[in-house]
Amino acid sequence: MTSPGLLEAAPPRPGRPAPGGRAVAPRRARRPAGLIAVSAGVAVLLALPLVFLLIETSGAGLHQVIALIARPLTAELLWNTVKLTVAVTAGCAVLGTGAAWLVERTDLPGRRIWAVLIVVPLAIPDFVVSFGWASLWTWVHGFRGAVLVMTLAVYPLVYLPVAASLRSADPVQEEVARSLGTSRLRTFFRITVGQARGAILGGSLLVALVLLAEYGAFELLGYQTFTTEIFTEFNLSFSVTAACALSLVLVGLSLLVLGGEGLARGRGRVARMGAGAQRVSPPLRLGKATWPALAAVTVLVAAALGVPVYSSVYWVFEGGIPSVTAGSVSMIDALAHTAGYGAVAGVLDTLAALPVAMLAIRHTGRARHFLERSTYLVLAMPGAVIGFALAYFTEQYLNGAGYQTAPLLVICYAIMFFPLALVGVKAAVARAPASLDEVARSLGQGKTATLRRVTLRLAGPGLAASFCLVFLSVVTELTATLLLIPTGVQTLATQFWQYETDGSYAQAAPFAIAMILIAAVPSYVLGRFFDRSAHAR
Amino acid sequence: MSHATRHGRRWAATALAAVAACGALAACGSAAANSSAAGATLTLDSGQHVQTAENLVAAFEKKTGIQVQIRSDDEDALADQIATEGSHSPADLFYTENTPPLMSLEGKGLLSPVAAATLSHTPSQYNSPGGDWVGVSARTSVIVYNPSLIKASQLPTQISQFADPKYKGKLAIAPQETDFQPIVLAYDRAYGKAATLKWLAGLKANAAGHIYPDNETIASEVNQGAVGFGIVNQYYWYRMRAEIGASRVKAQITHLAPHNPGYVIDVSGAAVLKASKHQAEAQKFLAFLVSKQGQEIIAHPGTGPGQSISFEYPLASGVTTLAPETPFSQLQPYPITIAQLGTGSAGIALLRQAGLL
């Protein structure tokens, strides 16, 4: 492996003009035309929903749009949406980072199992989580209920990138800090959190954007946000114009979130210096803190996973008479389609995110930065908006060709969840700086060997996390799926929804359990694939 | 070196899995394409309850040999979808729980006229005034309440009393539920716009924290004791009872005073889309819905063939419900017509002005 000594020369020395960038590495000075072209293509595809919103609202005229936005409910919705987003994002950042640190950096008993159990809640549809809680305790409603349910449903969006980042971060810095007499707590906040800062911010960004677009959970909890109102508009006015006008407000909010995250992020550099054989660093011994730590993780898993699973199982046994008898698709069929759509969308997104991430990490420039950031907007758009956008474009320009086919549905998923993939891939590319490629190449490694032995090895955890995030999100997607799914096909989510809205809880519950089980697979793979001990030996 | 090899294998495995998944997906896609290429398969966009639609379709397929595939979604989302699909809509039929989605598509010229023979099975006041859809079944609004939270004697008998401050914290409403608009429109007709807005403001204050998305949620939250009472269509209570068992149903239902604006009838209907390439077959499905056989499926509670847990009132062919309800002929609703209800947009405007939408 490359010797760390050789690489010591590479890091940029701050304070000197243009040190680590263009001057030192001439290769990067070239305009990456190919990368820009591919990334621009991705950005254009992701901009389709926004274009649709603009077409629809401009058709209505400014006067009507202003009338739709400036009504009594708007201020209330704005406040509801903002306070919820702030509270849940903060909660997720704390829970996700804390859990990732315990699992990745300490000797917490049963770390491998926890690593799986902590991720699985992401694949429980939010409407299942809220149903689970609301059916057990009536106090779970309104703002309080929404914060609780959403935090438990989406904290893995912070956990996953942070865990991946901690897993592949260089433990040396922590050890140096400790050896210099810095306390554990200070080391945690200054070094560990510092190393994972990009991942924490990236995850929090996802949480905030996902919250803006959330619908299913709030419906049940009686909490109104912009997105619940957008769905109401879709449902009531028989014109998508009002829904589109309100969606533009959502786009404005997500621009604010993106701007805030950009400010908080500043300019950091997280690249480690060696792909190296991952050094075996002894995990931090929790000692007396073991029991409290175990208790904390247990409570988290019980709340996020236990409650929805319990209520699902409860309904399997306690539900009333089976009501739906005829032609519904089988569980196996729904499972296969869900897994297939999720896997293909996951691969598509991870591949599509690579050029955008490389452009964002390895090159600078305002236009390229803008291009990368623009791709996040789509996450804050409700699924139905994206589904309607694709329906609109196929009807207008393709005579309906491709509409309600598997490829279009998968493209829709890929558009919806691209930002989830981008965060992981960006972290991955940041871990594998171009300078390492150059060193490897200069040491006589071929192009493919460099890719395989250096880039992919460092980028692996991030890429896998990307795939899994997209996969898990596809499993629970409902509103765009209902619109675009091929006729006669059901996913686990659509079948669950059909039974659930019919009040057939006993028949809905097995589909909820299947969603949880199918989510456990990538979560498990994620936990095992890049387990530290597997590397160490 | 063993590292790199192991990694190589893992990546190869991942790639293979992805390729396999793509292949499987492509296979699924082509299979779906094949089945739809078979020709006489109808696509039914349905906002009706799944079990009701499935049992009707099963009986229709058995009788005619024409296959029907169901796409279930919220009826209003489906109406938006059909409008967006325009002349390229892959759907043939649209079956809803309420008339506004049908009136909206009829207004946009997206429905085909229903055969006169089919229309004649249903009393004309429950059909489209323009003849583009046929009425299939109906429901009526009732108060659902939890006796442990509010006694029957304390309940309002007039919809106007729902806004009385003494019901603060006890009332649940679902302003975005399609079933709610007819009540708002009836109130507007009875008392005028200013009074309606004042009444809606009272409802909003009384229902704070209990503003739910739909009638199912009202029924189940009232039953669980989360809130005292609300107004829903009668069949939600019957469906809930069939679903969770009579022993677990704590909630009860009661009617408002006769001809009160809160006492309304909601009609479920069906139509053939103009974009359908199977007009004749699709018309056969409408005819089946209002035939004696179709209406009896709606009327007979149960889960077997020829039954359903619809709990709606059949409207056509003289069939009456077997569910233990107030007979349809004895209902005493507020007289508001389907044409007056229209697409519900007047009610939506009032709800928006009151800050409930």
C-alpha cells in the first residue's frame, strides 16, 4: 500500500495563495468538459418538475397565483412548516450523530446488530409510524406528535452518512488529540464531530428537505403543513394550478434551507491521506457508560422500530374480518416489484450522482457549484408533483408513450431521490481525493487498478450508503407510485395503502411488515459490507 | 492483495445483482405490456373502496368475459390525473364515491355520454344532469359520537350548533373531505355567505387539534376516544364495525334533525372516458353497475362472491340494502341537487376564505 510518508507532502498549506488547487495539480486546471456535460444532463432531468410547476402556474396568471398564495391559511402553514422543520432537523442531527458515534467508535455491545436496527426505521413508511403511535396513544397528534413521529422516521438520513463518514475517517486525529490530553468530550466535539461535519450537515439538509415534502404522517396526525395543503389542492380543486403555486412556495423554502446549509458548511476539507489498509483502531471503551449507552440505543430502536412493528403485528392478530377477497396481487409479486424498482433506481442514482459529485468536490467554480446545488431542490417537492410532471411531459411531447410503464416509474424514483444518492456519493468522492489517484498512477498503477484499489475502496461505503438510501426511499414511496405504476402491478406501499384506506388493517399489516423486512436487507448489507473488523483482518 | 480481490468480488457481485434486477424489471415491464396488448381488457380508475370495486369487477368479469384492471387512488387525484392524461388517457372507466370529480371531468368534456338504457335504471335526480355519468349508490351524513365523552342528549341536532363554543375540544372535522363540501354548500344556501363564514370560523375553533384528513380518521379517532364527535357518512361507521368487530366499536351514530343543511345525501357514480378505445365494453360495465346483480352486490353485506362491505344505499333497479340502516326511502335530507353541488368549487372557496383550506 502507499506509504503515509509519501503523501505527507500532498496536503495544502493554508495561507498560501492557491496551494492545493490548480497550481499544484495541473490536471485539475483543465475544464472537465465531459463531467460538466453529463452533470448538466442530470441537472436538466432533475429540473423537469420545476419546469412543470412554472408552466402550470404561468398558465394561471400572476394575479390568480398571488390570490392563491396570499390567503389566510398561508401564514399558519408557513409557521407550522418552519417550526417543524427546525425541531425535527435538530432532533435528527443529535440522534443520528450520537447513534453513529456509539456504533462506529465505541465498544458498545452488539454494535453490528444495532447498526442494522438503527437504519431499518427509514424503510417504515411514515404513515405506518404515525399510525403505530397514534393508535396506541391518543396524545400523539398535532405538533408534538409530528415532531416525535418524523424524528423517529427520518433520523437514519443523518445516521447513515455520519456512520459512513466515521467508518472511513482517519482515527489518528482522535488519538493524537487524546494523547495531547484533550478530554473525551472535547475530542468528540472538536475532532469527531469536526470530521463528520460535512456528513452531519448533508444528512440534516436531507432531513429538512424531506420534511418539506412530507405528507403521509401529518395527514394522520392532524398537522397541517404546506405539503398537506398541496395535496388538499390536488384533491379538491380539480386543477393542478393551485397545488403548483403552493409548491413554488415550497421551492422557495428549500432554497432557504440550501442557502443555510451552504453557509454552515463553509469550506472544509475532509480527505484522509491514505486509502491504506484500514488501521485497526481500538474502539473507545465506554466503561461505566456502557449501560446508559445501551439503554439509549434500546429506547431509540424500541421507539422507531418497535412501536410500528408492534402495531403491525397487533393488527395481524387482532384485525377484524378479512374484507378484500378478489384479485389483489400476491405479497411475493408486490415484494419482487418493490425490490426491483428500488434496486434499479438505486443503481441509476448512484451512477448519475458520480459525475455531479466529482464536479462538486474536485472542481470549483460558481456555475458548477450552482449546478450541483440545483439538484437538491427536487427533494422538497412532493412526490405527486413529480409524478404529475412526468405525466404531463409524456402526454404533451410523447403522445403518452412510456406513461405508466416500469421504466418511467423508475426514472421518477431516480429523479425524486437523486439528492439522497448525491450526499453519499459526495462524501465518498471527498474521501478519495484526486491527488490519491495521481499518486497511485505515478506509482505505476493502471487506470482500472487505481479505480479499483484506491477510488472505489475509499468511496465504497459512501456509494453503498447512496444505493441503500435510494432503495429504502423507493420502498416507502406512495403518491408518485399510485400515479405512474403500471396498471395491474402493486408495490408493498400501494397495496398497504389500499388495505389501510379501506380500514382493512389486518390485511394491511403484513405488507407493512414486509416493507420492514425488505429494508432490513440493505441495512444489514450496509452494516456488514464495510464493517471495520472485516477490513482489519 | 487479498483485500483487493475480496473487494473486486464484492463489487462484481453488486454489479451482477443490479444487472439481474434490471433484467427482472424489464421482464416485468414486457409482461405487463403483453397482458394489456390482449385487447378487451378495460382499465378502471377507481376512487371507490377497493373491496367494493373488486367484488363488482369480479362478478362483471365472470358474467361478460371482459377483463377489468383496477387502478385505485383518491378519486380527486384520479380526476386530476385523467385531466392531465387528456386524450392519451390509458383508462376506460372512472368510478367515484362522489359527484364533484365526475362533474369536473364532464365540464372539461372528457366523458362519453352514458347509454340511455343504463341511465334509466337510476332515479334521474341521482344521475348527471348532462347524462355523462350514472349514479350507482348513495350515503347520508350522520353524527358519529363516543358516548363516554359526550352523551346523546348533549349532542347538537342542528349543524349550526356545531359552532357553539360549548363543543370546543369535543368536535372533529375533515374540511378537505369531499363529503364535507355538500354540507358547506347546503349551509350557504340555507343561511347565506356571511353566516356560513361565521359558522366555519366556529367549527375551526371548536375542532382545533382535531382537524383530520378524512372521515375514516374521524370515525376511528372518535371510536378510540381521542375526540367526542364529528359528522361523517353513515357507512364509515358500518365499515368500521365490520372491520374491527362490533365488540370494539364504542362509537355510535345518530341523524341530525330532518331537512337540516347538515343532513345531506352523497352520490357515488361512474362514467366512460372519451379517450377510451373500448367504448362498447366500457358501457357494458356501467350497465352492469346499475343492473340488479350489480346493485345487489352493493346491498348485500359480506365478503363472499356477490357481496361487499360497501354499506352504501343501492340507487338503481329497485334494490334495497340489507344492512340494518334507516331505509333510503325514510331518509329526510336537505334538498340540494347534484347540479347545485356541481364541482364543489363554491364550497371550496368558502372553506378557503375561512382558513380551513
